[in-house]
Amino acid sequence: MEWWKKFFSEDYLKLYKHDENETSREAEAIMRMLQIEPGKHVLDLACGFGRHAVVLAQKGLKVTGYDLSEAFLKKAKELSDKVSVKLDLKQGDMRDIPYENKFDACINMFTAFGFFESEKDDLKVLKGVRKALKPGGQFLLDVINRETALRIEIPRRWTRENHHYMLEERFFDPFRSRLEMTNQLILHTGEIKEANYSVRLYTLTEMLGLFNSAGLVLTDVYGDFNGALYSTDSPRMILVAQKEK
């Protein structure tokens, strides 16, 4: 089984919580960085459980959420119903985005890029994004900054949420430029589950090359959601690109 099919499950939802205020600030930053107005159509690629999709819909955008995980899409539907907003939710692999010239913008958040072993697959994702965008449409990609991740690497840590515990062990493979992580989830029942996580961390230069190969024109690079310019010390690498008109 491909690792992400096991990792991004209902167990993930038990431990990975996000602050609602933080999500709202990120959604505002997305709209500001993309200069996108209410009424526009946005594709949230690898939307997860819909935390950004729901807030963007509340702000007046038409949002399509696309994700491989059935559990996540079910949760996204519950969240959208709870706050009475409409999301168009579709299940599928991001390597096979089934849209063409449909969206004013696309977002890919929280390091949901680089999962595949082959760089060709990552390029296929970007080509699919370009195809899905309208001419002049914009793409925002948010990933952890590789340089910062290497510098502040914490090899082992415990976290607790809702009476569940998780032991997270991680290391960086320099030959493959991948961050590898093993999670042991200890449920309140005493049951232990294990899941692995692996993501390719690209440099800015490498991302520029991928964007060029996909036909996307890089327009801005930010280091955080406050809009700071990107540097090697930035916590995030937030790239904004455009499909030529």
C-alpha cells in the first residue's frame, strides 16, 4: 500500500489539530497573495478535511475540494454542513486531476506536495494544475522550507491529543532529499498503530525548474503567511505561479 493511503486516515484526524484562528489568517493570506475576489472558483488540491476550503467558501469563494482520502472528504462534508457552506468535493489522485480550463486559482497547502517517489509524478501534478486553471489562473503552493527543516530537525518527539499519544521519529535522507517520518499512535485503549510519512523537500531552484517544465510562471515567493519575502531562514516556502494568458 502506498504510504499516504495509510497515513492520512481517521487516525490522523485524532492527533493533527489546527487552530481555527490560524486557518482563518491563512485563508485571508491566500486571498491576498492571489488577489482573488469572492465569486471566483478555487481548486483546493489535496484538501484534506477541508479546513481551508470551508473558510474560503465562507469568504465567498466557490471551492472544489479534491483529495484521495475518503475519510478526509467525509470530514470535510461534515464541517461544511456544520457551518452551512457549499463545497464541491471530489475523490481522486492528484496525479490525475480531471479538469481543464475550469478554475481561477488552485491551492495546495501544508506540504501536500512531494509525496511521490518519482519527480516525474510531482511534475505530472503541476502539469495537471496548469491544465485545470483558466488562462491567467494562479497557483499557490505551500510547503515547509527545506533549509529550515534541515537546520531545526527534531529527530524524536511525543505529542498528546484527546487522550491519545504519538511518538514521532524523523530523519532526512540526503541521497533522496526526502524527509522520512515514522509515527506510532498509542490510542487511549492501549492499541498501538504505526504509519510512515515520506516527502520530497525541494529547493527553490528545483521548484522553479519544475514550474518551468510544467508551463507555470513563478511570480512571487513568500516565507510565511504574513507576506514576508522568502529566505533560507523562512519557516515556509509559499510559491505563487500563473498560467500564461
